[in-house]
Amino acid sequence: NGGDGANEHPTQALLDLLTIRRERGCIDGLTVALVGDHKHSRVTNSLAFALSNYGVKLILVNPPALAISRETLGHVQGKGLFVEETNDLAGAMKRADVVYIFRIQKERFASPEDYEKAKGAYHIDRIMVDAVERDITIMHPMPRVGELSPDVDSYAGACYFRQSFNGVLVRMALLAWVLDRAELG
């Protein structure tokens, strides 16, 4: 993934940017809600860093115990990224163009008890999506573990399967570029 273990996932951020651009036609001017476990999410860190290069508004939806690191938050805000933190998923969905939900990552918790407190904190289903009453884009890095209902799959703005395919394209392009550069070296 090109990352540094538990902190970043840069190839995921690249394919997410590609997905947002393909789905929405642009990145600048959008409001992007990231929902879930930001404390343990490599995707949150990398995507927040990437989005700080665009004129977007970022809404971070998470339980207080799973907030993004203050270091990452300070960095992206220092680059001018508008960031709102909330625990109101329904409210964030009504204001967002893109809603990107992450699973609560059991394997990253220090104890099973801490995981049990956090699991199931957020869940998106078709009733919630339809309540927004305008077109939104729903993203997910997969695999899903209860946070995204399969009844959302048929929603036109649910693009997580296209997002996965974009991952193949981005990683193929990166590998081709790296291998081509290696041959030139």
C-alpha cells in the first residue's frame, strides 16, 4: 500500500481521489464526511492529507474515543482544510456530497472490551440514505463489518464496488510507473 504500517495508506488515498473525481466530476468545492474509526484508520490520515490540497470541507464523524490524531488534524488545518468534528451522522449526511464510512477495526484495539464499547457506533442503511433527499456518493474501503447495510448497494451513488475497481487501476499504474523508472535507473 506504500504506507508506513498503522499510520498511512497512500495508495488508498489516491484511488479515493480518483473515485471522488469520477463520481462527482471534481474534488474542489465538495463536502466530504468521513465516518467511523479515525483513531485507527490509515485511510483517514492519508485521505485527510490528500484532501488538504483541495478546496473541500471535511466532516469527521466519530465517537469521541475514536477521533483523528491532533497531529494529523493540526497538519491539515494548517494547510487550510476546513474540518468539522461531530458525532451526528444524520446531520453530516445531509450536508455532505461524499459520505465515506469505515469499519471499526477490532484488530487495532488494545482490549476486546474497548472494541465492544465502540463497535456498531455508526451504521448506514438505505432509509438513512433516502432521508438525505439529494444525490450523495457513498464510499467504503471494504470489507464491511456491519457498518454499511447491503440494502445501500442498489443506490446509484453507492460507489464502493467501483471504488475497489479503481484501486486495481491506480495500483497497476503505480507499479508500471515504478517498474519503468527502475529500468531507467
